[in-house]
Amino acid sequence: MKILILGHKGMLGSELFSRFSADHEVVGKDIDEFDITSAYDCRDVIDEVAPDCVINAAAYTDVDGCETDRDLCFAVNAQGVRNVAEACGDSVCIVHFSTDYVFDGTKKEPYKENDPTNPLNVYGQSKLDGERYLREMTDNYVLVRTAWLYGKNGRNFVRTILEKAGNSDVLEVVADQVGSPTYARDLAAAVQVLVEGGHRGLYHLTNRGRCSWYEFALKIIEFADLGNRIEVRPITSDRLIRKAMRPAWSVMSTMKFSNLTGKTLRFWQVALKEFIDENKAWLTAKSTETSHGVVKQS
């Protein structure tokens, strides 16, 4: 296939580019080459490449920033999806990514694809609007909701914890928000299975298992061999000053994907250890940010 990846330089986009390039003709475009908020730009780049499949990994993911920059948030995460869908029509498959933040966290058991949505923040609402545009405009799509994403490129919780650990002996991390950490490399592999298998529709994809941000941080410190000098303390969400509300529970069921493909993603602890082992020198070299002892990354 000829595949166009929008946002190919980002955390997920770079993993998708690497993954699909082994077996397909892949073209990448990023913010310095086109503007997803421009319908003209989207038509121009898609007409130029003439792909069989467009993977949209471009998004505005600053959850708190979305609360104050609402217009840009919706322009990228909602209108941008509409622009891509209009440019693709029905003949080009679209792969698009959404979030666990479309849910309000009140279910207390893993969310399934057909569960009611109820975003608590602007970011979640913008992603839900993007989902609706996609579904209204085409049936030729793969829509993936994921959560707590980390990888080598871009800001993420793993990198933030290690940066804070480089500047403080004590880290305080929220323990009353539960989800599923997801390695961008594993997500890219699962997306490849769906695309190459010709599957369509909505899927929840995360690494297996669940934890709080506090438990996630404990494992990061352990796998980075910092447990002998860094203390991680649990706190409640009300200790943080955040513009956007977060769901207390955003675990999603991946059974639909597993039943369809016969495959599962790894447990989050296994994926995290591999990521840190492979990138330990690079991650610790980035430990330059001043710590204030209270951390929480979207």
C-alpha cells in the first residue's frame, strides 16, 4: 500500500512511520509541511500523495492547554479530522486516533467501544467531535482510542518522571487516577495488524493491565535503577492545580481487537521495561528540568 502519515515526526507518528515503512511505500507530512486546520492544505497534500491509506497522528494533546486555547484545540482535533475525511472521500482508508478521555471515569470496569461517552474536559470533547466527524463522513475508517501514551519522541509521563527524578529526591504522584500505560511502538504494531487485515471500525487499544499514575511512576523509577535514591509518594488529585478535570478511571477493554485478530498487546510493565532498557542513556541525559516535587503528565 501507499500510506500517508500525518504527524509522522511525533511520538506515535514516528513509530508508525518506522513500522509501516518495512513493507509499504510510506510518505510522511508534519506541521512544517501542511496545516491540518486548513481544508485546502489537506486536499492539496492528499491529492499530491494519492495514498491508499491516510494515518492521522496529528493532534493537539496538551490537555490543560486545551482549556485555555479552545479554538485551536477544536480546529486541530475536530475540524482537522473533518478536513482529512473530506479530502479522502470514501475511497481512501483513514486511520485516526482518539482517547480514553472521551469517558467520564464513572463505570469502574473496562470501557467497551459502545459504552456511552461523556468527556470531562475540552480535550476529550474535541477528540469526541473528531470521532463524530469521521463517522458521519465515511465508513472507510479505523478509529483507535488509546491512553497514557509514551515513547521516545515528544513529551510523556516516563520522560517527565525521569526528568523530575534528576532534580529531586522526592516525587509526589497522584494515586487516584487509574488507566493503562501504552507504549507507542506496541500501539503502532497493533494498528498495522488492523490496517493490513483490512479491518474497519472503532477499537480500544492499550497495553494490557492497569495502574495508577503513582504505580506507573514506581515502576519507572524501579526500571531506571533509581529506587535507592528516589522516594515516590502517593497523593490525591485535589492536591494538584490543574485546569482540566481527568477521569478517575479510564481503563478500556481491548477484547474486540483480541477476538477479531487473535492478538493481544503486552502487559504494560513488560513494554515499559523494554522502553527504559533501550533508551536509558537517552532518557537520563534529558534530566534537566527543575523539579517542584509534584508531577502529573497527561
